[in-house]
Amino acid sequence: MDVLLDLLGGADPHDHLEALPALTGLHASALALDRRGEEWPRVWGARGLRYLWDDSAGPAVVDGLHDPAWRVAEMCLKVAWQRELGAAAHPAASLAGHTLRRVRVAALRTLGVTGEHEDLAVVRGAMSDPDPQVRRSAALALSELTRRLDLVR
């Protein structure tokens, strides 16, 4: 767990070479020579939290939603959705307007399980997104929010 949180927090992946093959599927020595984008270790840390979890990791995941690298934010949205992190609702609402479809979709999924009444406007607004996948995600999120919040359509 500590390795995942360290990586998500921006630790040097060379400090955790022994753990990287399990996280990446790559041999650690080859990975050390590979020139991947600097965000990848943070993505790997977040992705690992989909499988190894403790509630104490919640704040790090929510912090990851503010990461400037979209891949990190998207993976943290997936963790927040899976773990139903209520504290992720506000940043997820902000990410629902992201330029990339896949981030908007992940944000809407997260809002479906974490959102509150104030997030309904964001979800309803996404129902008119130009992308059909985003509109479908918004419809599912609205349905989930309606059920969770015991609202009548």
C-alpha cells in the first residue's frame, strides 16, 4: 500500500523497482531504461489502488483528481468510482467538463456513485454533450443519482 501511495504522490519509481513488475507487467530493469512520460508512475500507483485498498488512501486519490496529467486524474476517478469516495464528488464535477471524452465519462460514472443534489445540474448538462458515450454515461449517472438520492424524476 505504501508503494502505491508513494508513486501516486510523485515518488521516484527507481525507489520502488522491486514493485514495478507487478504494477506494470514490465521487467523492472527494462522499465528503468524506458523513457515513459513522468505521469506513468502516478498512474500505476492509482491503478494499484483498484486492487489493494485501505480507506486511508482516500485523500491521496482525491488529491490525484487535481493532477495536471489527465491519465492520473482519470485513473483516480476510476478508483473513486469503484471505492465510492464521497469526497471525490466536487473534483469529479469539475472534471465532467474536461476536453477528453474518456475523462468526462469517468467523471460522470464517479458522480453517479458519489454525487449529491448539487451535482445534478452537471450531470443533466452532460446529457447534451456532443459525444454519445458521454450522453450515455450522463444518463446512467442521472439514473444512479436519482435512485441513491431517492428523487422522483
